[in-house]
Amino acid sequence: MAPDRPIAEIVLHPVRMRIIQQLGGRSMTTAQLRDALPDVKQATLYRHVAALLEADILTVTEERQVRGAVERTLALGERMAHVGHQELQAMDAVQLRSAFTMFLSALSNDFERLLDDERVTLRHSLGFGRAQLYADTQDLEHLQSEIMQAITPYFEKRREGQQRMSFATILIPDADD
């Protein structure tokens, strides 16, 4: 499976979707993935992880020796961080609906993990909102560039006490306008 294959063809498989949802916003070892998806046979899980790695959907963030085997820690790769406009344009309505549902599901999973965590202080950084914007394609390109420039320094931990958090954006044109 090559990285140039349309993203929808790769991720819109039920097992692959579940793997991606588990990894949304965090890293997990293959053993942790097996524990999180007990109904997926180990060979099936490894086959789909390999396909996602080959397509740059997942990345290996760490490898370590465990009882003679190499244990890999996985995270979402750059390709899943931002699905490009060309890939979105290439998707049909069913694929777009599935991809958006997967995106929302990953956000929901992150939110549920926050609510399940007993450290109520984590909620101090929680926020969500919605704003209506008026923009054309050129405005959006400029806005996205400015957002990336503003948030890039925060992609890496710079000092102790910083909390890792998910920052998500959704742009939906108003069909009634």
C-alpha cells in the first residue's frame, strides 16, 4: 500500500478505523492496541497496523526489546494530522461521511477519556466553541497558514508542567448561504 493511494481507500476499513480511533491523540504499544481491541485477532491487527504504517497513516515513535522481540510504540503519522483538500475532493459522499464520523469519534474518545480521568484539574484547559466566518479560498489559505505559524511552536514540549492536548479544526461551508 503506497502513500500515494487515496486516504479514504486506506482508512475506511472497520479494523483500520478502530486502530486510528484508539491512537487519536496518543501513542500506544502494539500490546496496548491488542488489549484495547480484544475482538480483533492478533494476526489481523498486525496486518492492518502494517498497512497503516506503509501508507504513512501511522508512525513508529519508539522501539524497544521485550523478551527477545521488538515492541513498537505507534502514533498517528503526518498523513492523518491533516487530510489535504485534494484528498477530500477525491472522496465521494459516503467516504466523506465515514471520514468525518471517524474524526468526530476520535474527538469524542478523547473527551470521554478526559471525563473518565479523576484529575478534575485537567478540565481547566478544556474548551470548545464555534464561530461563523466569511472567507473565500484565498482567505482560508491565509488563515490556515497563520494558524499553523501560531501553533507550530507548541507541537513539542518546551518545559515541565505543560499538558499535552488536542487542537482540532473543522471548516464546513454553509450550504444555505
